[in-house]
Amino acid sequence: MTAPLPISLHVNGERVEAQVLPRLNLADFLREHLKLTGTHVGCEHGVCGACTVRVDGEIVRSCLTLAVQTQGSCVETIEGLSDSGEITDLQNAFRERNALQCGFCTPGMLIAAQDLLKHEKEPDRAQIREHLSGNYCRCTGYQAIIDAVEETAGMRRERKP
Amino acid sequence: MKASAFSYVRATSVGNAIELLVAHGERARVLAGGQSLMPAMNLRLLAPEWIVDIGRLSELRGISVSGGLVTIGALTRHADVLNSPELAAHAPLLRQATAHIAHPAIRNRGTIGGSLAHADPASEMPACMVALDATIVARGPAGERRIPATEFFCGICQTALSASELLVAIELPAAARNSSHFFGEFARRQGDYAIVGLAALAVVENDRLNDLRAVFFGVSDRPQPAKAAASLVKKAVTPASLSRALEALGEELDPPEDQQANGAMRRHLAKLLLVRCASKLLDRPELHAGGRP
């Protein structure tokens, strides 16, 4: 039974059927099997946040989730959030504020930030810091990332008062 | 790194999970939310032959309060604990402590039962269970048994559970109207495992601590109730009596050294937490201001 197991799930709205080894984590499944390489693999033990994706609408660590555990689930990656236009404003704010340099943490950072913005219309800087506390960035020093998230929250409030 | 190869089976019921554990014994590990187990497997600290996934057993999920008893299903996620109005009302210590468990993405999958069964000595939930005088409900082939939290944790990632038992629920007394609590921890980053932490439950009446259960974590191989806290109970706390309690605490603790802190630093931080605890519970900021350990 260490042999591959069948799984069936939705990834970015598309139905996916695959045979996977039990030991395969969701991050590697997305990257190696589906070639969705926007999900990054950093520490592989849940510390860095680069592998953050959404499963059934909630953010999770894809390095700490087995592919077999996502049977029947809806997985959304940075490719899905980007293509749908859901985070275009947030991405623009990141670019304008220099909230990324090497870009390795950015997909996870964007997904975690969007999760906060969905639940909290007017987050203060402390709330933003806390929500992004599980995502390491080694380039920016975080200030520009906090700026970009704060600015996006403000723009969304203006758009939908 | 990646986890080594294993066989995977998804339990269809609690009974089925126990059958699988009986069949595979020590070669199997239970997968709940996986937020402690998967890192340990990815780091190859653990390499089970079998993974028994109980994640879909909805019967193990949920929070209920009845007759002064709070029951929390083992698969209740940290995110559910944080968002529970029942726990905010009846177990506020638990809710406050849960905000310190890792980060949102991990709290969305990690479970209270998983955290307790994993029994990392630097994690928040075991100490909270001891402070709250909780009972761990375990089910095995011989039926159900209730284990006091004070007897449940036996060492680093060691518990009183046998290889064929499943932690199914936690029971704790609902917070009494006159009870108050303190929770504090020091970590390098918000959400990291604590260097030292303190969970405390108290009864404060007429500016006195009439009861105090102060339980440290990160200072030993299991949650450690501070005997020194007893000297603060049922009498007026003064800077001098607090100072004596801190001295006794320093002698009582023998914290380990690791890459985060040596024993002396942990002892210092533990004293600081006890000062903050007494200061907050008694609402006396001057104890904190003057009470440098």
C-alpha cells in the first residue's frame, strides 16, 4: 500500500485526477505533477510560508498537507488567484511599493495577505504583521509588504464603501 | 526534506481507526491535522510505516458546554477554538493561548487533540490542560478511559496513550464566575514554539489570590506546575513575598539548554512571566514595574 493511490480534486477550478504516492505532499504534487510552480517550497516543515495555498477556501501549508488528504477538495494556488483577477490590486500594490525583490516569498505572502483582506476590511499594521507572521521574507524587511497590504485594504474600502 | 515512504489508510470511523491501530501497533501513527506530525516526518525525526488518517471523522469535531463541563472533540482545529463563542465564555485561557499557536495557515489544519497527543514540551496546549485541570478522553480496544491532564504528559512527545488508543476528546470544567487567567510566552517570532511560557488559572478575591495554578512550558520535558506559586496564595502579595517566590521558582526549575536559550535565560524569563502573571491577576502594575527578577 505504499503504492500510488487515486485522488480526485479541483485545482484552480479544473478537475484533476491523479495517482500519487502517500508520501507526496501537496506542494510537490502541484509543482511536479501539475507544473504549477508558483507554489514555492522553502523549509518543508511549516516555518517559512512560501508554500501557502488555499484548500476549500482556507489558507494552509501545502508542505504539511499530503496530496492524498486533498481528495475531493478545491485547491487554489497563486496561479488561480492571479489569473482570476482576484488579487490584481494587491499585486499592483506589491509592485508599486517594492514589496518584493527576489520574489520567492511573494506567492505565499500574497495568498496570506488576501486571506486577511477577505476577513478584515480595515486591518491595522499590527494585525497585518500578525497575519503574515508565518511568512518569511529575506529581502524587503517587511515594511513595504505591510505598506502594500494596508494600501490595498484602503483602496478596496474606497471602491466598496 | 521529504517524508520517507509509508502506507496510508483513511479511517472510516473511530472504531475502524482503533482496529487499524491494534493491527499496526507501534508501526502506525495517527494523522489528524498533521501540523506537528508532518514536520517531524519531513525532518525524518519520525518514519512510521503506516499513517492512519482520522482527519475526516466528523464525530471527533466540535465544542459543547453542558452542566459546567466543556467538551472539545479531538479534531477541533485551533482556528475553531479561536472562533468559538462558547470557549470565549467558558474557557478564555484556552482561547488566549491558541492565538499564540503558530500562524493562521497552521491553525486552519492543526487540531487540539493532535497537539496534545504530540506533546511537544514547548507547545501551549499541554500546559493549558494541566492549568485547567482537564481530562483527556482516550478510546481503545477495551473501551474508553479518562486520564487527568496532570498524569497524561510523560516526557518529550510522550503521553499516557498506548499505541492502540485514540485521543477522542478533552473535558474541562467551565470557568467559574470568579476565576481569572493569565497566559504569556516568549518566542523569537509571533507563533514560534515558546522559549518559555506560562498558563495560569486563578481565583482572585479581595485583592488576594485565593487559588493559583501556574503551569510553565518550555522549561522541562513536560508541563511543569510551579510549586513556588503556592506561596503567593491566600495572603497579601508584597514585593518582598514576590521576590521570595521568584527565588523559590529559580531553585525549582531546571530548564534545558538548546539553540534558542540556555538554562539561566529560561529561568530568568520564567521569573519574568510569574511577575507579569501576579501583576496582571491582582491588577497591580507596580509589582511588574518594581519586580525585576
